[in-house]
Amino acid sequence: MQSALRYLLVTTVQVAGVVVTFAFLMTLAFEPGEWRKPDWATDLLPLLAMILVINALVQIVRLRRRVRREQGDLHRR
């Protein structure tokens, strides 16, 4: 269980890092002065939250499938 939680946490941090980096680079490229404004980060929060929730749901489904597959392999032996 701890390894699954750690996996979920690591993938969430990775996805968050990629989203923030991508948003920063696109803002820097297309609207150079906007990233200095404090509302840049607050405007990003709803999108980031939605992406992180979707990622968490996808990873939970994948982990459940892996557990079921491993349990099925144990019953076959």
C-alpha cells in the first residue's frame, strides 16, 4: 500500500511540475510580461487542480488493474 501511495504522489508531483513549466514557458513565449503578475499563478490553479485530479484517477485505475492482474496470476499458480 505504501508503494502505491508513493507512486501516486511521485506521478502527481511530476505532472504538476510539467504543467507549471509548460504554462510558464508558453506565457513567457507568447505574453512575456504576464508571468511577473501575481495573478499568473492563481489563474493556473483551476487548470492544475483539474489535471491533477484526472491524473490521480487514471493512476488509481491503473494500480487497481495491476493488483487484480497480480492476484489473478497468484490464483493460477
